[in-house]
Amino acid sequence: MSIIGDLISFILHIDAHLTTLVNDYGLLVYIILFAIVFIETGIVIFPFLPGDSLLFAAGALSALSGSTLNWFLLIIIMGVAAVLGDSLNYYLGSKLGNNMLKHKRLKKFIDGKRMRQAELFFEKNGGKAIMIGRFIPFIRTFIPFIAGMSKMNYTHFILYNIIGGFIWVFIGVGSGYLFGNIPIIKEHFSLVVLLIVAVSVVPIIVSYFKSRKSDSGDKTI
């Protein structure tokens, strides 16, 4: 199976995969979860990792009786991972931004359209984009990078970063903890994950069609 196919399978059946990880690695799974969140938020070429669904699945698993995972520890560990990841992304943007975008190999992994959408989103919302962007896949990975490139004051950045990071993790893990083990949701977990992904991607789709409409309007003038 292709890498993309494996990734899709992992996302759709993330509850089963996460259960396997917990059974195989025990408490070490906290390190694995930390790494996934850190890489998704911290390295601009990995915006496709399953952040939202991972938070929800981890929260759902922590609600099970006798589970190795503790919901409070999940929020602390994954929240710290999100904050540190965005800080790394900010640093990469501030120090290597233009060089990374021009690098022949690296730019293949960076979606130019997504980057431009994130740039416009940042220009429109300023510091609030750091918090709001947390809830939008792809955008949340590019925003800190763009903030670094634009030399946003780091004190302001880290404030928005900490608030947004922990709110994102709290909502994701908390939702999974409260609703993830309701029988109907548990039976249709893959569908719920698809819904989470779909809801997260809607703003990107709306933004895309608005930009297309705007571009076509400019051409007719």
C-alpha cells in the first residue's frame, strides 16, 4: 500500500491504531503522541499529520476504565508539544524562511497555495491568526512559519501560541473524553473522524472558492 494509503488508513482507524500503540508501548505512547503533535505543528513540510482526530481518539481512549492514558496528562503533554512545535516553526520561518521556500527539494513538500492562504489569513487576523489557525488543518502548520518570516514580535507570538495551543488540545482531548465512548459514536468512529476532518477542512474549501471567484472577477474587468 502507498504511503498516502497508509496515512488515510491510520487516520480513519486511528482509535484502533492508538489502542495498539498503548498495548505495545504502554506509557511510552505519551512520547509518541508528543512527537506526532510536535512534528505536525513544528515542521512546515508535515501539515498532513492527523492532529485533530489524534486528540479526539486519545481523549476517548483515556476515558476507558483501566486505560493507561490519563486525560489531564494528555492535555499537558500534547499542549506543550503544540507550543514547542509552533515555536520551532516560528524559528524556522524567521531564520530560514525564504531559503526553505526556494530550496529545490524542500519546496516540493510545501503547498504554495496553502502557504498563500495562510499568509492572507495571517495578514487579515494578525496575532489572532495564531490562535484561530490552530483549528484549521494545514493553516495551523504554516501560520507560525509565516509569523517568523514576517518577524512578528516573539513575546506576542508566544502568548498567542500558548493560549491557542492549550485551547486546541483541551477541546480535542476533552471532546474525545466526553463523547468518544458513547455507543453510537464508538460504533461509527471512522465516520466521526471523517466528520472531524471534513469540518476542519471546510474553511479551506470556502476560502479556495472565494479566491477562485475573486480571481475570475478580476480577469473579467
